[in-house]
Amino acid sequence: MANSVEWLDMKHVWGATWCLVRGPLVGPFSVRLTTLSAKKTLTARDVIPRNWAPKATYTSRLNFEPSL
């Protein structure tokens, strides 16, 4: 959430779709991904804008390459 240091767990829905059931949600949002095996973490800061909309798609220039 905007200006927050709190990270919220999301639930995997299907494919690349994830869900967060909590509100009201105020952007901008950062997204943090962590691999289960290597515990490698990538943070995309403020990739979801203040005027976000449900079911919209947002893009980051970060790439996540998990360890094999």
C-alpha cells in the first residue's frame, strides 16, 4: 500500500493471476517475488499506479530468472 512498509501475501488463482482480498487498497503498489527453492527475491517498486483498476494488466521492466 502507498507509503507502507507492510507486505501482504497474495493467493495464486491460476496461471499468472494472483489475488489479494483486502481493502480499500490505495496505490501505488510494489510487488515482491520470492522463489521457494533458492529464496531469491526481486522487488518491483511502484509498478501498480495510484489509479489502478481491478483486472488490469501492469508491466515492469524487471526480469526474474530463478536459479536452476
